[in-house]
Amino acid sequence: MAEDSKKKYTKYDILNEVVIIRRGILIAQEDLQKYEIGVASANKAFQSTSKSRGVPSNFAHKRTRNPDEGPIIIVYTFFDSKSTLDITSISIYPDEEEVLMLPSTYFTVHRILRNKTEYEAHLLQLSIDD
């Protein structure tokens, strides 16, 4: 078998499951421009997200007084579930299915969608090897 055709397994393939979580926010047009396909970034603090589709949408569609802000749903795909902490069982609002995203997790923008009411940005977690 040729060396190029062998699959390279990482610790993420073997030990962890894929985790998909969402965060809904209002975003300024200036900040939205930073979401370009292929661009990498890192979160700097704990962030509250949800396994639910509806909860982030509710947060993203809160009223704003700033006409330059609009709703965005950020869909994060984690390949290392140790970068998240599911706090549903200890939350005051268990219906929100809250998951904390740990700081210093790196992502790349994979896809950006736009429909009539909101943007949706899909971010993929980068591994140490990336």
C-alpha cells in the first residue's frame, strides 16, 4: 500500500466524539466582515453555547437599538470534546442544553450562509497538528 493512501489517525479519531454546538449573537456589520472562509481565530474566554437549535436563535434575534447589528448563529464543530463542558445537569435553565466552550480553542471558518433573517457561520476546530 502506498504511503500516501494510508489514513493518518490522530488522538481525536480514536478517543473523542464530534460535538456540534451553537451560539446566537447580535453582530455588527464590521465584525461580520471578519468571518471569511479559511480564516483562523481563537476564542479568548469561556463562551456559553447550546446543543439546541432554537435557543441560540432566540438569543440572536433579541431586539437591538443599533441598526448596524444583525443576528448570526455560529455553529461550532469540535473534534476534541475535551474543549467543551456540558453543564445541562447543573444549569438553572436545563432546557437550554448549555455547553461551555473553553478558552484558547482555535477554529477556522468553513462556511457562511445567509437567509432572510440571519447569517450562519460554520467553524471547525483546529487540532494542534493543523
